[in-house]
Amino acid sequence: MLDILYQIISFIFPFDVMQQRFMQQALLALLILSPMTSVLGVHVINSKMAFFSDTISHSVFAGVALGLILSLNPEFTMAIFCVLVGLLIIYLTEKTRLSSDTAIGVVFSVAVAFGLAIISRDRSAARNAQQFIYGDILSISDLDIYLLMVLFVIFFVTWAIVFNKMVNLSADKEIAKAHGIKTEIYNYFLGFMLSLVVVFCVRATGVLLVTAMLIIPAAAARNISKSAGATIWWAIVIGIFSSITGLIISAQNWAQTASGATVVLVAFIIFVINTIYAKIKG
Amino acid sequence: MAVGVELQNITVVSEGNTLIENVSAFVPAGSLTFILGPNGGGKTTLLKCILNIIKYSGKVIFHGAKDNKIKIGYVPQKINVDRDMPLTVLEYLVSGFQKLPIFLGILPKFKKEALDVLKLTGAEGLIDKRLGRFSGGEMQRVLVALALMQKPDVLILDEPSGGIDISGETLFCGLISSIKKQLNITVIMVTHDIEVVRAHADNVILLKKTLRGSGTISDTLTDAKLKELFGIHDKEKKNCHFIGGEEHA
């Protein structure tokens, strides 16, 4: 099935660089990943959770280190650990008197300290963890793409079901609660999905740029949208456009840049243009 | 049929502090009942007990409701919406009800319902405007419309006139009174303005940590009760419209 998709990609993008399999794999992965990060980014901004996604991405080190200690697949332990960290933050915010800033700050520090403590003892762990700092979408495998496809289907089916309620509670949580919306469930859903998507995103853009991948398309979409519906469509369009453009630019001889970083930079240029446009339009 | 609300021995303790103690009162079905009291007197806490969004001891009984379950419309003092969030009034009103994701469109049935409640609050012109760009008065009308979208048995308003001036508040209370009559619902409202209470209330609950009185205006808004509640006589309030709020002269 993937071969057909790769052929379609090489037909639509008849550039030399896009005739290579690893580039086709990278583009397909980004085309699956970027709609998820873009729409999640809209909720992240609405719920002021940018620091939350940073915490998840930085928890990757501890997740990988745990895998090495327990002799388990580091990518498996990384995913489980990151999701647990995400759910722990939501739990602390919902069930204790800690503000979300404080809860995120505490968990962030512990997760990073734990990861660094283990990595500092083991050089092989350090090498394993290093690949997640910068990410490498070009090394993505067919298996990763199948996993991303499964995540894509689960994500969009469940997200479409909860989207309206999440919009409602992001306007005002107290009113939503008083009108019978189970706000806790939606917060856990957002935390869970965000953690899963961030784990995959780390592979593409690296720990340092995950938040940018989430936030920038959504922020650019906000600039030019008047409604919640339009924001979602614009975020998806900007996310996909910057992924395609960024990947192709990064592979040019004159560029030779990291693909994840180039995708983020293209999204940023769109954000700047949007901001100027919104300012002029008033 | 309108729903009556009976409060039985309601007590709320938070972190060792008693916020309200042993409050028992009755809100008649179809009435416009005001809760009056000084700042920190427990008015909002009592509303949250009726909304069932905080822990309390005692009972809230809804007379005329099946299995003691009712629909509540809630209007807070102010909304904490992010002013830059792109969200139209129509989307906000519909988002709590429509199953189809609103980015795929809004169904005519829900658009009509939203328009109907906005017409009731005189805010139909705001339907396609962005939330967060409104004046205090406009926002309150939108929030009342949102509360009415719930098709409530009881409408609860927590100092809804906080962001508007005195004449605006009088008009707003007139609007609420008219909606209550049209829809035959029970309304519970917190306010600081005693003149508004006199003009519109069917029933009053006086609260200062404990219940200081409840019933009709003539029974409850006596000089003695008001002195007990606020420490000043009603006569002294001729030029002091607001009681207990920051505007307290």
C-alpha cells in the first residue's frame, strides 16, 4: 500500500530529491503528522498548554533511559513514559490545588533530571538519547509510517467526537462545568493525545522543536481566522504547506539544512506574513 | 412547569474555613429570587452548591423535577475567554449541543435555536461576531443566551451586572424579568443593587455566612435586617446604590 502512496508523491512532486525513497517516506510521515500537530496546536494555544508539550518532549530522555535500564525497546518505554507524564500533569492540575504552571514545572524538572541522571551513567544511553535532540525525519521507516497511520485514524475519529465540547470548555471552563460538560474527561483526552503525538513528533523535529511544530501553524491560523472552524482548516493548510515546502527546501544543494528545523522556519515565515497582514487589516 | 429549589442545611467548609453554615431557604417555582449579602458572605458559594460544582453538606432539592435532576443555565459574573480566540457567538452557543464538529458546518436546526435565544436577549445582531470583542453589556446578553440554550428549568446568574453601569443593570434585570415570564422558569440572581431588588424581586435570600432572612421583599428588606447584613440602615443608602461591592460608598 505504501508503494502506491510513494508513487503518487513522486508524481505530484517531480523534483529530483523526491524520487528517493527516504524522502518519499519523510514526506508521507510529515503529511500524516502535520494535520495532527496543527489541530492539536489550536487546542494547546486555547488551553495555554505550550509548556505542557515541552515537558512531554523533554520526558523522552527519561523514557529512553528507562528502556535501556529495563532492557526493553526504548521507543516503547519512551511512548509509555511520556503518556504517563502527560496524564500525571493533568491529574495534578485537576485533583490538587497546584496551578497548571506549577504542576508542569515540577513534573518537567523531575522528568528531565531523572533522564539526565540515568543517561549520565551510561554512554550508550547518551548516544540513543542524542538522536531525539535534533530528530531525523529522513530515517523514518515503513513501520513508523504504519504506526502513524493508525494514530492518525484513532486521533481524528476521537477528536471529531470531542472537538465541539473542547471548544466550549476552552472559552470558559466554569460555565462548561455548570452546564454539565465533564471537563475532566476532555482534559485527560487532550493530555493523552498530545503526549502520543509529541512522541512521534520528536522523531521528526527533535525535542527542541516539537512545541514550534505545534504552536506556529496554529498561531498563524489564529491571525487570519474569525471563527473556530476556520482556525482548524487554516492550521491544517499551513501545517501541511510548511511541511512539504520545508522538506523540499532542506534537501536542496544550496540549503542542506535539518528537515525538521526547515519545516519550522517555513511555518514561521508564514506566521510573520500573517501577522503583518492581520495588523494591516486591523 | 417551573421548578422550586429547596436548600436544606447547606454547609460548605474549605481548608478549615466555614464559608456558609447551615443555610436553609426556599426559592419558589417561577420566581425571580435575589441573593443579597456583603462581599465574602457566601453568595457565590451558595450558587455553586445549587450548580453542584463544589463539595457541600446538606441537600438541594428541586421540587417538580424527576429524580431531582434539572437543567440549569448559568451566567457568571464575567467570562474568562481569551480575547484573541477566534470563536463566534454562534459557534459558542452551538458547541455544547451539536454532534457534528463545528468546523464541518453548523446545522440549520441549531442555528435557529441560537438565533431564537439571541433574539430573546436582544443580541441577534451579534450572532456572527467574535466572542471576546464585546462590551460588558453585550457579553452578558450573549452569556444569558448561552444559558437559555440549555433550555433551563432554573436560570442562575452570579452578579451578572459586574461589568455594566447602573442604568445598564436596571435594563438587564428588566430583560431577565421579562425572559422569566416568557419562559416560565425560576431565576436565582446575585446582585449588590438594592434598588434593583426592590424593582424586580419576587423573593429575597439574605446571606452573611448564615441565613439572615428569606421571603418576600416586604418581609425581608427591613431596616433591621439590612443593618444586620451590611451594618447600615436602608435610609443611609439613598445615595449608595451598591452594597457590599467595590462601589460601596
